[in-house]
Amino acid sequence: MRLNVLIVEDNRSNLMLMEMLVRQVGRCSVLAYPDPGRLLDDLPGIHFDIALVDYQMPGMNGIDLIAAIRADPRFAEKPIVMITADDDADLRLRAIKAGAVEFLTKPVEPIEFKARLANLARLCEVQLKLADQAEWLRGEVEMATLELRRREEEIINRLTLAAGYKDQETANHTLRMARYSALIARELGLSEAFCRDLQLAAPMHDIGKVGIRDDVLLKQGSLTATERAHIDTHTSIGAAILAGSSCDLLQLAATIAVSHHEHWDGSGYPKGLSGEDIPLVGRIAAVADVFDALTSERAYKCAWTVDRAFQHLREQAGRHFDPDCVAAFERCRDRVLAVMLEFPGDGGMRRQVA
Ligand SMILES: [Fe+2]
Ligand SMILES: [Fe+2]
């Protein structure tokens, strides 16, 4: 490891002497400046590890120069040594306040100069190594965090896939519904990170259907009241599967699962919550889910047109749906159409991991 030593000294012979002594210490390169003004001009483009600054120089004294160097955040922690013939305590105090950490007395005594510089160089090397290790550790933590997040996302996608083997809804239904949910959230001004999480968690809204009996879930034709009540338990079963996790995405998915069939006017299930007592993600998912169900073809119905589906949402705003979520969704109409084009109806294909 080579260190850059900056020397600012107007006396040419002193400058040459110090330059020679620095080179004798070894493992150091020298940046020599006889003029403090020139150094300040060049400062943005240079780098140093240790600075030796004379006090008495024409144009600018060493204390003002040290303060100007310290103003650059890159040099806020670098050791700066003041070289002075003056042992005035007040001057030394002002130099320390400006950022000097050490003093060397003029005339420079070669043995002392080299010993002090070698000590500073060792200190710098240790600091640089520690900084390297801290940087390496930061990188490792960042990579481990990304890997953790990637695994969480994979688990979620695989859970969604598992649920798809039970539920007749199609792969593209969950993809579209999740994207519509993210569009609404973005339009409502929620953060990009939250919108992304919502898009990942929303496909699990019906995961509780894995707990519904096949003869009820797959029944063609109308359901009895008992069967309907059994199907409705998919919300609380979904919450039971997903709740209590320390993973934020699973917690979000649990909230969506338990609240996506609540209605704004309190007529929904499982808790009959109303208005803003329903978690926002549940209100958002309700609009996205119903819109996609209406505009999709099912065994028992044709796909509604986009206009008719939006009309239905408007009619149900304030009853089934949160009016703000419906309005936000309508403002996204062009992006909704783009999602429909990107993920067209897939005629009953099983879900795939997205
Ligand atoms: Fe559902
Ligand atoms: Fe759905």
C-alpha cells in the first residue's frame, strides 16, 4: 500500500529536504506545493493520505490553509501536521481548532521527522485497511440482504403456484390483478417499494382456497348457503396460512387475504368491516380482483367489456368499493388496458411461477 504525502512549504530548500526525508521513510509518494494558492486550485483533483503544512507562507498562512483543506469532506479525517518555527501556545491552539493533529518544529530534525512520519504512515495504513474491511462487510451484508429478499420472493411465488393447483382461476388472472393493485397504489401516491411489495403479495389473496373442499370449490352451478359460507372461509384460512410471519411480504399477503372481500359499506366478510377500518391493501385488492373477474371469461359467463366493468365499479363505489380506489383505478385506464394486452386471458391454463 502506497501513501500520498502532501507537503506545502514556500521555502524551496525546506521543501526539497522534506521531500527527500519522506522518500526515505519508504512506501510514500510526494505531492510538493511551494504555493498554497496553487494547492487550493488543484485540491479538487488531488488525493492525499497525510499532509505536512508550513505555517508562515506568503498569501495564506498554514492555519487558514488547513481550514480550507478540511472543508473538503474527502480530507475531513486525514492527518494534517503543521510545521512551525513558532512554539506559541495560542497559535498551536488555533491550528488544532482548524484541524491540525500534530506539530513538527522547524528547523526540521531528520530523525524526528522520519520517526513521526513513519508512525503516521502506520496509522494511515491501519485506517485504510479498516475502511476496506468495513466496505467489504457492507457489500457482504447488502448481498446477503438481496439474497434473503430473492428467497422470500421465490417462496411467495411457489406458494402462489401451489394454490393455483387447487383454484380454477388462471395464471394471468393473478398477474393482472397484482398489477392492477400496484397501479392503484401508485396512483394513490404510495411509495414505489410498497407498490412493488403489493404486486408480489397480491397474487396470494385467494391462497386460503387450498382449505376449501373440492366438491364445493369446483362445483358447477349455484351454491347452497352452507357451501357459500364454506367458500367464504378462504379469507380467514388464507390469513391463518400467512399470518404471524416475520417476513414483511407474507404479513402484507396475510392482510390482503383476510380483507379482500370486505365491502366499503360493511356488507362484506369475514369481519363485516367498513370504510377505512378495512386495510387499504384489502380495499385496493378488492377493486383489482373484481375488475379482472368481470373482464375475464369464465365457464359460466362471457367477459365483460372494459367500459361495462368500469361502470360497475363506479356504481359500487361507496357500496362494495372504496370510492378513492375506484377513482384512482379509472385514472389508470390506459395502463390497465396495457396490462390486459400484456397478459391476455389464458383460457384456464394453470398458473405458473411469475
Ligand atoms: Fe377471494
Ligand atoms: Fe382473485
